[in-house]
Amino acid sequence: MSTLPTVGFIGLGNVGGKLAGSLLRNGVELTVRDLDRAAAQPFLDGGAKWAESPRELAESVDVVITCLPSPAASAAVLEADDGVLAGLRPGQIWLEMSTTDEAEIRRLGTRVADLGGRAVDCPVSGGCHRAATGNISIFAGCDRATFERVLPLLTVLGRKVLHTGDIGSASVLKVMTNYLATANLISVTEALTTMAAAGIDLGTTFEAIKISSGNSFVHETESQLILNGSRDIGFTMDLVLKDIGLFQSIADRHDVPLELNPMMIDIFRDGAARYGGGAWSDDIIRRLEESTGLSITAEGFPAELVDDEPEQRGAEVVVRRD
């Protein structure tokens, strides 16, 4: 029998469903909730319990996890009449695994604390394929005592766990990483398209980038889906706009005169207007394909990403200090 706390998981989408799957696969007693009951059925078939409301879920578990598409969705799940806060007990922990706004996570964290609970913002990074295997990275923002309480659970959900400081710090760092990933994605689409226009074989181009100083995590993963043509990264243009918009807000609050991020926002606004906000983020290359008349595809690349590293129990990443 698992010695880990009982967990309630709300939000079984592209990332949340895979994180919840890691808990169930590793023997954690799990209760689930999603607006789409069908999304929960595989978990129920695997032994998870169903909650009719966020309140009911909170009343039945030790730890509540939310993984939702927007700050507004998280607020609604917590603060509705039948929301998590209505069922929260002193000593419970709420883990917010959504990518959210630092001010909002702090506001909701204060409400949790007022009820005697503890809040942690712990967004993840590394892609859906690594969330599926428990090998994703996790940032955790909270006091140290709370972090140590939840670390055993986080090492089931992910491989590398970083304590980032007080609540809100993890969310700031997460949107920063998504800003960098977006910059990498746009530069990769321009590089691939320019090489195709110059008559360079795209399979050779992929390998040249991979072994060079121009390599990146985004190239090693998303370039494969671009070249396959599926572009199915499990992350949509509207989510990109949310994340780089949050990053822009952080910069604006601190009077940092960004130049690149406003351009990226314009690029993805145009992409969402052309293809829909629900289009995969890698479809942003279609803007260049349409303007050049080129098809940026090549043989031998997969339609979806699969993490081929074996699942490992995670550990804390120790920050280097003097």
C-alpha cells in the first residue's frame, strides 16, 4: 500500500491527464474531476474515484492538484460555491500545476492559508511526452517546510524538482521558460524554411542543428513534428499567447523594455487569427510555408513524441550557492 498522501486531481487535459496517470501508475490513491466525464473514464477504469464537484473532491483527499488552462479556470474551480475552498480542511495542501499568473496564485494561496491549508505553485516543463513517463521537470514555489512535505509526491510526478522560493516564484520562472521555448520555436521555423529555400536537405539540416551550437530542446523535439507534418505538440496557439502574455506583464511591471517578446506576440496573434487559437503551436510555421510556397516536411520523422527514457523516481535539484 502506498505511503503517499491521497490525491485529488482536477483537470485531465493534455498535461494534467498524463500527470494524473503517473500518480495512478505508481499506486497513489487518486480521485479525479474534469468537466468532461469521458476524460476521466480511463482513470476510473484504472481504479481512481470520481468526484461530482471540486468541493466533494477536496473533502475526500489529503492533497488537491489542479492543472487547468487559465488563471480564470483555476479561480473558478477554487472559489465557486461547490469549489475546492468550500471543502478544504486545515492541514491540506493545494498544488497548482497550471501555468498561471504570479499575483493570482498568491491571492488564491492566501485564501487557502486563511482556511489553514498550504498552497504550492508547481508548474511543469518538458513537454507532454515527458509528463506521460513521470520524467518531466517541476518548479515548486512555497515555504521550505511545505516543500519538504510534498517532495515525495512531486518525485513521483517528475524527475527534476526545483524549490524556487516563495509561492509565485515558480510561476514567474515557468512563464520565462515558455517565453524562451517560443523564441526557440520561431527561430527554428525560420531556420528550417530558409534552408529549404536554399535547397539544403531538411533531414541534413535537422542533424546539423542538433550537433551544433544552435541546438535546443525545442529543436530536438518540436522540429521533428514540424518535419513530419503532424505538428501535434499537444500545445495550442492560444496557450502560447497566454504564456508569453504573462511574461510580457512581468516585464512591464518591472519596466523592462522588451523588444523580442512583443514581436512574438504579434506573430502568434496572426497565427491564431489564421488557423484558430486551438491550432497546435508548431503550426506557426504555416505562415512561412504559405508565404514561400514551400512544404517544410521530410521523411523519417515521427508524428508524435515518445519519451524513450525509462521512468525514474525524481529528486530535488540543488541550487548552487557560494
